[in-house]
Amino acid sequence: MNEAGASAREAENLLGDFLRAHRARITPEEAGIASYGVRRVPGLRREELAQLGGVSANYYTRLEQGEAMNPSASILGALARALRLDEDATIYLHSIAGTSHPDATRQDADESEAGTTLAFDRIVDHLPGTATVTLSQTNDVLSYTPLAYELFFKHLPTGQEPWNTYRLLFTDPYTRDLYRNWSEEASLAVASLRFHAASHPHDPAVRELVGELSVVSSEFARLWAEHPVRRCTRGSKLLMHPEFGDIDLEYQILHAPDGDGRRILIHTAVPETPAADVFQMLGA
């Protein structure tokens, strides 16, 4: 199947692909049911998940095959519980199925209330002591602080922006070597892209980026096929900088209040750590 065909198929049955991928991850033992017969594939059978979700095996099969449309929020909630989905994956499931989820509505409202009247991609001008990057829906770098440039982009020629952090992570050797645990960073990046892509399922930029990276990076293609989902809000970045050595950063992500997919990624250093010394030196 060519790239266009694969993208069209995923767009047509994104819900079924997601359910199938997560069904394969749960064993009967984890689900608390008895296992019987020879299993040709890992995970739960369709009829087993249907039973756990409180729906008929026929209905679940049609749902997974893209033949049953508009499942109710209660059915999706039951399937999410049966699949042991976390909050991010549950919100994603509701999103691709076209149903509302109370947590998603609450989070969007919280972000709107926390919005600012400043131009979103210029907020970085007010954060000179941080390594901050403004990102588009597809992680094009819209703006950045000098500290962010020194830590993440100094090897790149200026004037050729916007750089894309997904492309850099999967195709740029320098960026790959920058992360002490690249595999974890790559998995998190794909999970985040999955979550945000659900909000704009027909965005050609998202589909083009996924298609491109699936071709040029077998690691991206493998991770994307696993359907990981995570709404990234905060955490840590463990860098192995070629000039400054090991640096541990904390990060937090702010989402644009208008919900267009833009995000601000703010990296900070814990006081009295090697990272804080690097930030002080570069800031000076």
C-alpha cells in the first residue's frame, strides 16, 4: 500500500485501528478473564473485549471494522475502562469517535481562562531566563529564546526556519544524540502527536508530516502503528549536550487558549544544579 493509500485508510478507520492496537496490549490475565484455546494473536479477542465493555460481539466487531458509526459516550467509556486507558488516551478515544468527554471540556476551559492577551508566539520575549520554544500544531518552531537556541538548535543554520522538532528528533543525528534516553523521548513525541492530531484529523499538514516521517524513519512508523497517546503538560528532559555535558531540565507546556494547537514549551533549571550553572553562563 502506498503512502497516500495508507493515510486514507487510517483517516477512514482511526477508531478501529486504535481499538485494535490497544486490544492487542492486554492479556486475558490482566483483564481478569480465563484464557482458552490457542491464541494466534496477542492480547484479547474481540468477543472478550466486547464482554468486558458490555456490548455484543457483533457490535464491537462492526465498531472495530468501521461499520458501526457514532458510538455513544457511555459505550466508549466502558471500552476505555476495559482497555485500561489512562485519561489522555480516553480523551483521545472520545475525540476520534466524535463524542465529548467532560475532562477534555474542563481542560479546554481551564486553558481559556488562563489565556493571555499577548501574541502567543511572542510570549518567549518575556521569558529570557528560560529555554522556551513556541510550537505549531505539527511542532514547527515558531519562536525561541536565546537559551533554547544555544541548547537545541545551535547546530542548525539560521534563516532556514521553521525547524520542526519531530523531524529533528527522528532524522537529525545531533538531536538524537542530545537526549540521554532517546527512545523514551521519541515515544513521548509520537504519543503527543497522536493526541494533538485527534483535534485536527483532516489537517493536511498533520497527515503530510506523519506520511513523511513514516517513510524516512522506520522507528517513527513502528511507534505510530502502536497508537500511543499522551497529552504532555510537564516533565523532565535529560540532555547530553556536546558542550555542557549532562543537563537535567524541567519542562512545562502551555496550550494556546484558542485551541489551534500551538503550544509553548518552557524549559527551566532547578536552582543549584549543573543546568542552573549553564543557564546562568549562557544568560550572561
